[in-house]
Amino acid sequence: MQFYNVRKRKRVEVSDEKIKKTVYESRKGQKRYAARAVDDDGTMLTKFISKEMFDGLDVPME
């Protein structure tokens, strides 16, 4: 999956073994689905994804 690394200012490819999925919920009850990973330089990467993509990911929850 591709993420945008802010430190490197470019897109990076991350293998599925390093990805975890998570759900952010606002106080109003709105849910946002995301994939998270850590790049080789230690940068935390987050990519917001659709519910369909979230359900299709075969990675562990964070």
C-alpha cells in the first residue's frame, strides 16, 4: 500500500506485514477508517481509507 511520507515529501510503498488498521471515532459518533504503518526512517504513516477498503484489508487491528 502507498503512503505519503511527510519527512521525505514523497510517496512510499509499505508491505502488508507492517500495516495495521484502526478506526477513529469523533465525539459526535462519526467513524473514520485508516491504515497505519511505520516507515524505515521511523516516520508514523497514516492513510484514511473507505469502509470497503478497510473491510477488505487482511491486516490486524491496532
